[in-house]
Amino acid sequence: MKNGKKPDPNTVHPIAGYDKEIYVKPTITNPNIIVGDFTYIADSEFESHVTHHYAWNGDKLIIGKFCQIAAGVEFIMNGANHQMNAISTFPFYTLEGWNMEPPPPSDLPLKGDTVIGNDVWIGQNAVILPGIHIGDGAIIGANSVVGSDVDPYTVVVGNPVKPLRKRFDDELIDLLLQFRWWDKSIDEIDALIPVLTCSDLEKVKTDLKSYIKKTKLS
């Protein structure tokens, strides 16, 4: 391992002497935020980036492993949504003094959990709207507003986001989704770095096919 140190998903500051990048998982206090190992954000804390996340909605933010979250990213949760099937959208029930109980969930445009896959790169100042699902390996462009689901290994940009391109051809995407490198042990991932960072994609395909075949035989 580099400098005699093994990667530790439970450390907060993975860069010695630098506090503006943290592994998110060991900092989480909200039980409705679930984050995988080695996902980081370019900030000194994470939970302020999750807004309108009220306990009464019960919605979860679920983020996979090895995601890279840039500065200024915001995850807007279902609490931002107002009742739209009545005369007024004003949320009387959330504010002091108004004689209104919360409306039934069926009267609110709740979108469910927000789910981010593994190895997703979210660019600076991107906004993720409630209930969105982003697939493994996707890339979200800077300043994008994600209001619809994003397929695995797809680059999306804009407001609202639109697919720019797939990162790889369908064969390689299928191999990556089968292989799920992020679920391997730390030692296995360390040994796989030459494959994970190789720009010769045909060689990567060959290597992945070999690894998958060995896994099936073992």
C-alpha cells in the first residue's frame, strides 16, 4: 500500500493536512442518509448539502461507493415539494401558528428515495432533485440540474440534464455492471488499479472477461 498505509473508509480526512475533502460515510448522523465506503465530497462537511430533508417524509438519500462529489452540489429532498392539487401551494402545516395538519402523502408530490449508484462523478454546483436514480459510473456535468433518472455510464449535462453520450460501448458497460469492482475487497481493488485506470478499452474488456470467468469458476 502507498506510504505503508492501507485505505481506510472510516477516516474523515483522506488527504493529510487538507480538510476540504472528506470521506462522507464516517461523518453521517442522519439515519436516512446512507453512503458507501470511500465516497468523498470536496468540502469539510456533507449534510448541509442535503436540503429539505424532513423526518416526516421518511425519504432516504442513498449513495453508493467510490462516488466523487464536487463542491457546491445540492441534493434536494422531498420536503421541498409543496401540495399542488389544491388552490394554494403554501405549506401552512410547516409554519408556526397555522391551524393545519400535514396533508396525507397522497396529496403531496413525493418522489421516493434518491439513489446514486457507485463510482458516480457529480460535477460542481450540480443539483439533484428528489427521487432521482443515477446509475453506476454516470457523470453529471457541472451546474447541471438532474430532474430525471440517469442510465449507468452515461454523461449528462444541462438544465434540465440531457444525455451527452455513453461513456463506453454496450459490451464494456455490461461487463462493468457484472464485475462491480467497487464491491471487491480493498486489496483486490488495489490490485485492479492498472485495469481501472487503463485507457486501452479493448484490453480492459479482455481483462474483465477473464476476471468474470474466473469468478464464475471459483
